Amino acid sequence: MQLITGKTKLLGVIGDPVEHSFSPVMHNAAIAELNLDYVYLPLPVKAKDLERAIAGFEAIGLVGFSVTIPHKQTILPLLSEIAPNAELVGAVNTVWRTERGWKGTNTDVEGFLAPLRTTLRLRDWSQVIPVILGNGGAARAVVAGLLRLGCSKIHVVGRDRDKLDLFKQNWADSYLELDLKVHIWSELSGLVSETNLLVNTTPVGMYPFVDKSPVEEELMEKLPKGAIVYDLIYNPRPTEFLKIGEKVGAIAIDGLEMLVQQGAAALQIWLQQPVPVDVMRRSLLEHLGLN
Ligand code: NAP
């Protein structure tokens, strides 16, 4: 148990709900390892209270905070400065105080890229044609990450034609060289055999619906040899989607490393020093009963 002193500096996560967030576990484990006088707290904030909460954080000198659903987009106009990658994604997940006010960034992009970079260092990303399942907030971070790797042709699959068109339009406005194609689910069968990176950004298969997969085995069998299946879900580990992927011979990556790395990138911003990523990863695995 950490000792809270009169000088303990405050960090936290805002969202609604935040009760199920794993962030306090990994951040407080890292803070304890570094022996720093900080604490990271769950801070439940309703959508209607966001502006008042931010003003309150200023008043009590909060050092920084993580942002989760439903505030990732609505917080943008309340910040003094937004980092270019958060601008690109259109969402903020990390905020800290500067002399000019609150500054926001999006560490999901870096988090998503970390396991791709370490496990698949030699891949020529300009030849990779990814297919992204889902078109929500995480899908935007994935597109931004893939752009950074050098992918220029990306397929996005969703269930709502209007949302897909909006998603495509948002990118077309800011990234002229990106060839982003959107599809409804019934078109997925024609894409699977053409892709070497299939990324699930939908919550399908997330605990407690652990026997669900966004893609059936019959379709996954069409994946080319050596393809990567990447599921942003970290609980269960592996998901049904990844189990099927491995069964058909693909390389599987789950969402735990993304969670750890986006958290580590945020903590490094707040503490302005290197952070113990291994301790953060271990604390999460222990918490999830997966060690
Ligand atoms: P989001 O903004 O709500 O987007 C979810 C997307 O999934 C939407 O496009 C939604 O479609 C689609 N979807 C939802 N249920 C579906 C279903 N039954 N069938 C087909 N499509 C469905 O959520 P998000 O923030 O992007 O998060 C998505 C997932 O990524 C969650 O599981 C989250 O835990 C995970 N995630 C993981 C990390 C990590 O660090 N590992 C980070 C961020 C997110 P509609 O728009 O049509 O509703």
C-alpha cells in the first residue's frame, strides 16, 4: 500500500464509467516501483460535468490525467493545446498541465504500433494492405499508426454506411495521399484473401462474450500465409478471433501490449522520466489473473 503524504501529487483517469479501468493498477505499480510521491486515481466524470471537472483539476493542481469514454472527443475544445497526432486521430487520451494550460495527446497510436514494431521489425510496410474491422475511436488511432508505418492503402469495414462515409471523409480532408476504402461487412469476404494484416477494433469477443469472433473461421482460412491478426481486445487473452487466427496459421497479437505501451507513454509524459514498462505489464497480467 502506497503512503499518501501531504505532498502527494495527483494523477487519474476520467470517464464514465471508470470503475472497470485497469489504468490505476498499472500506473500505481509503476509509481511504487519508482518510489515517487504520486497517486493515480479513478475520477468518475459524467459528460455534463466535464468542463467543471477540468476547471476543478486546475484548481487542485492535478498533474495530468487519462481520458476514456465518453470524453475522448468532447475534451478537445477544453484544451489549450493539442498534439498533432491527437489532432489527426480526433481524440485525446492523455492530458497534462503546461504553463499555457492543459495539453492533450493520443498515446493509443504509439501503443498500437509498439508490438508491430518489435515483433515484425523487418516487414516492408508499404507492401502491407491492412483491413480494419470497426470504425470507432480506436480504428482512427489504428489508421494514424498505419500511416506512420508507411501503409498508404487501408480498408475499413463497418456496419453503418453513413458512419463509414464520415470516417472516410475525415481522413480524405487531412490526408490526401491516403487511399482509404470503406466497406460494409458483407464485403469482407472479398478482402480477407488480399490482406496480410487484419485488425479487430470492434468489441466483439470482449469479456464476457468470449466465444464470439468478428470473423468466422471459414473466412479466416482465406488469409494469406504469414498474415497478422491483431485484436485490440486484451480480455480474454487470447480472444476467439486470435485463437482462430492462430489455428489458420496467422501471427496473433493481442491488445495487452497496446494497453501497456499507451499507459507507459502517458506516464512518461507526466513524470518526465523513463518508466518501468515491465512492472506495468506484470501488474496488469496479475490483475487479470493471466500471469
Ligand atoms: P467505439 O468508438 O465504440 O467503436 C467500436 C466500433 O466497433 C464501432 O465502429 C462499432 O460500430 C463497432 N461495433 C460495436 N459492436 C459491434 C458488433 N456487434 N458488430 C460489428 N461492429 C461492432 O470503441 P473504441 O474506443 O474504438 O474501442 C473499440 C475496442 O477497442 C474495445 O474493445 C476497446 O476495449 C478496444 N481498445 C483497446 C485498446 C488497448 O489499449 N488495447 C485501446 C483502445 C480501444 P458502430 O459505429 O456501427 O456502432
